[in-house]
Amino acid sequence: MHGAIADVKAQYEDIANRSQAEAESMYQIKYEELQTLAGKHEDDLRRTKTEISEMNWNINRLQAEIEGLTGSRASLEATIADAEQRGELAAKDANAKLSKLEAALPWAKQDAARQLHEYQELVHVEYSEIVECH
């Protein structure tokens, strides 16, 4: 019986050794899979951090550009408002001068008609003198 116990014990130890080897092999495989997965996640994390950094840089660049354009816009709006105001003043001034000229036009026409009449009288007198002298 001692031989049968030793035989069973040997079989049990053999099974235990094989189970331990299989468990160690499975553990090693699982460990390597986790190592690979951790490396992949580390690469993904590094890429994501790089993308975030690039996006932050772009955001800062765009914000600076927006601030610059906002300042330019304000300056242009002030220039436009100033030009509109000067244009309105120039139009008012031109309208005032036009009104004065329109008011002076009838007088100028009367004066021109009077001067023409005087000129015609002088020409007539001169013509009459020429006719009398001949």
C-alpha cells in the first residue's frame, strides 16, 4: 500500500506541477497582454496630450488674432464714424454755399441784364456817332 500511496502522491505532485506550470504560463501570457495594452494606452495618452497641447496653442493663437481683429475693427469703426461726420459737415457746408449762390443768382442775372442793356446803349450811341461822322 505504501507503493500505491507513493504512486498517488507522485501523480498528485505531477498534476500539481503541471497545474502550477499552466497557471504560471497563463499568468505570464496575461502579464504580457497587460504590458502590451498598457504600452498602447501610454502611446494613446501621449498622442492625446500632444493633440491637446496643439489645440491649446491654436486656441491661444486664435484668441490673440481675434483680439487684434477686434482692435482693428474698433479703429475702423471710429475712422468710418469720423469720415461720416466730416462728410455730413461738408454736405451741410456745400448746401449752405449752394443756397447762397441760388439766392445771388437772380441778382446776378438782373445785373448781367442791366450791364448788357448799358452795353447795348453804348454800342448804339457809338454807332450813332460813327454814322453822324460819315
